[in-house]
Amino acid sequence: MCAVRADWSMDHDYGVDRLRRSYDSVPPGQTVRLAKRTSNLFRPRATPRTPGLDVTGLGGVLAVDPVARTADVQGMCTYENLVEATLSHGLMPLVVPQLRTITLGGAVTGLGIESTSFRHGLPHESVREMDVLTGAGEIVTARPEGDHADLFAAFPNSLGSLGYATRLRIDLQPVRRFVALRNVRFTGLTELVEAIGEITGTRSWEGVEVDAMDGVMFSPGEAYLVLGTFTDRARSVSDYTGQAIYYRSLRERTHDTLRTHDYLWRWDTDWFWCSAAFGVQHPVLRRLWPTRWRRSDVYHRLVRLEHRHRVFARLDRIRGRQQRERVVQDVEVPLENTAEFLRWFARTVGMSPVWLCPLRLREPSGPGSARAWPLYPLRPGRSYVNVGFWGSVPIAPGAADGAVNRAVEQAVAQAGGHKSLYSDAYYDRESFDRLYGGAAWRAVRNRYDPQHRLTGLYEKAVARR
Ligand SMILES: Cc1cc2nc3c(=O)[nH]c(=O)nc-3n(C[C@H](O)[C@H](O)[C@H](O)COP(=O)(O)OP(=O)(O)OC[C@H]3O[C@@H](n4cnc5c(N)ncnc54)[C@H](O)[C@@H]3O)c2cc1C
């Protein structure tokens, strides 16, 4: 095994030891929680009153095995660091979420998705085994089979309510130097959905292989699929970390090529299109805004400041402007209901642009080999489209803050889909239990955290609003 750190087991043991000691110092009866530097959660969180678990020694890549095509990675390692380590071996994780500071543990327990998801499913589906610190303070190694298979299955979408992953072994895939892109325009959603179905089935479009697929809807009459093919050849490459802005390029060019590294982080630089809220897309301010601050974690910190101080909301109120409801969601809709859902969305919510990312549960050994995950029950063999929208809408006169988010929850449920839980959620406990595998979650929690030291899933995802 080609170790990224020669002495990884010692370093790792040291990190785990610190974590354990910090767990032991939490008085019985007090909730155990993580003290993590970065986060991609969007719902407001109460300021913690007690110190969290020390994860400072758990942020690295332990080893990359180019022969077995696996990596051993610590739970709090960011994808930015993980990708840097694997690309130097000509490899990448099967699915790399778009935001640089998403951690592997966070993406496995909180779900993640990207343009390779129509081939490889979600990040948790490339985990071979993981070490988990349970609520009872034990470290267990969970695998798809064996003693802790129940924890392995229930961990995805448990949001840290069943324990914290300290080390994960994941599958990697070979990668080439560039990604050639085709930006294919659709003027109708029915045609768009048909194309997604064809590409998901054949993994090609007009005779050319498709390795990656996502898309953007600007309106029901103007949507694009971005079809990526890994290649070693490029006549010229684009760079969207400077003045040019990636999402605009979809409307401006039919073909493009990016370095693989730049492709993986193409959405991070402008946080998809959300950097516009800070003026970063204005040509003058963009020149002044340091390149190193064109990153999703910088924007995220600014948003957190606003959540805390509500400066813009107060200014709006003083100026007599309409108050706004934050609508930041990613939802998964079955492919066959996607066009209808998007039309409903354009009519009722009206936010634009909207990100589209097709997905299917991973089939590691061919059709029919996908496994199901109880806390996020997508159906094996069925195609879905992740629809992402991040912004705010004016609160209509007489309507309550949250009304649009509730309407989205209802429309998604009617379409037979699911909603990710990183942002605002309004479900009542019974519906939440039904949609997110409540019975399976409780059985695993009672086994691994009998004293309920970790915050419950419903409390994390909904009740703390
Ligand atoms: C605007 C926005 C857009 C997004 N878009 C995408 C997207 O396009 N693609 C995508 O893949 N994802 C996306 N996400 C979701 C993101 O992947 C998840 O929220 C993920 O959980 C974030 O990982 P993190 O490491 O930042 O975790 P955090 O935000 O720090 O934590 C998330 C939860 O996971 C728990 N947790 C963290 N680390 C561990 C661990 N090692 N073990 C167990 N539990 C842990 C925490 O306790 C917390 O409850 C988006 C989120 C936002 C806010």
C-alpha cells in the first residue's frame, strides 16, 4: 500500500485517542456533539454551551492504494484534501461533492451527490468499511456484512445521530487529465427528461461515452445538460476561477474542456451561482475580491454571520421591503415525475437557476445488484433527479415564513421523492419517521447508544428549528 503518511496508524491512533479522551470528559447526562471547524449545514444551529468532541487529529488521508483502488481516509478529511491526495495517483473518489470543505464523514452520514451519481450512486455507496465512535463511546468497524452491518446500513442520512465515522475505506476510480464537456440545450422539459433516461441507460449520448452528467434549468423553456467525458487530450482549457463565471458558460458555449481538478471544483468557486448575493459576479468587485476568497466556505461563513445578526433582514424591514423566506433545498424526484415537478416549481416557487443532477443507486456488480439504505429509501433500479435550489423568495402578504418550504415538502412527497436534511425541514414526527426509516433508526440507536448521548435524528433535522 502506498501510504500518504508513512506512519499513518500511529498518527491515526493519536487522533482517535484525543477524540476518545474528549468523549470521556463529557459529563454523563450531557449531549455529545462534534466540534468541527467547517460545516455545510444550512439550518440555524444553537450556539453550543458545552465543548464538543476534539476532532483535530482526524482530518487527513491515511493511505491510497493504487492497485486495489481504495483510500483509507479519516472521518473529518475534506474532499479538497482527499482529491488532492488521490489525483496524484491518477485516481478520484467515485463521487466528489461539489463543495471543497464537505468532509467524507459528513457526506456519508449527511448524503452527497455529484455528476457521476448516475453511474456510481451516492458517496456512502463507495464505502467498504468504516470505524465509528458510537454514542456509548466504543469504536466499532462497520462493514456491509457481519456484526455491525445494521450500523453500516443505517449510517447514511443519520447525520451523526448514530455515531461519528473516524476512518473510512472507500473505492476510487481512475481518472484522466481533462474533462471534455458538451452543454446540450433543451427547450422542453419532456425532451430533457427523455435524454436523461437515455443517457442513464446507455451511458452515452450521440455515440460518445458520458462519464458525468448534471444540468441547469433557467426556465422550463431553457435547460442544459452538461455531459462530461474524461480525456487525456485538450486543445485549450477554460478557467473559471478568474473573471469568467462557470454557470454562465453553459448558455455561451456548446463545448468546453476543463482540467479534471478544475472540473471537480467548478461549482465551488461561485457556490454554484449563489456568490451573486455578495456582489462577487460584478466585474469590478470580482477583480477586487481575492481569488482565495472565491470559495464556498467563505460565502458560507458570510451567510452564517447574516443568520446570527440578521443585518439585511433588519435593513429590509426598516426600508419597508417585503420580508423573505429562505428556500435552500436539494430534493430527489423520480425521473418520470421530474418534468411535472419542475413545472410546478417554476410556477409556484419561481427561483432560477435550478441545479439538476441525475442519480441511481450504485449497482456494483451489474443490474439488480444495488442495495437499499433504510434511512434514505431510494428504490434500487429506479432513476431519480436531484433538484437543487438555494436562495430566498418574498413572503406573500398574509403568508407565514416557511410556507414555501412546506409546499416543497408536500410536492416532493406527492412526486414520490425525498428531501435532503441539511437545511430547513418542517415534517411532523410521524411523517418524518415514515419517510426516513424511523423504525430502523431506533433499533440501531438503541443498540449503539442505549443512554441516548447523541442528539436524535428528528431533533437534529427538524425540531431544532
Ligand atoms: C447550499 C448547499 C448545497 C449543497 N449541495 C450539495 C451538493 O450539491 N452535493 C452534495 O453532495 N452535497 C451538498 N450539500 C449537502 C452536504 O453534502 C451535506 O450537508 C454534508 O453532510 C455536509 O458535510 P460536512 O462535512 O460539511 O458536514 P457538517 O455540515 O459539518 O455536518 C453535517 C452533519 O453530519 C454530522 N457529521 C459530520 N461529520 C461526521 C462524521 N465524521 N461522522 C458522523 N457524522 C458526522 C454532523 O454532526 C452534522 O449533523 C449541500 C449543502 C448546502 C448547504
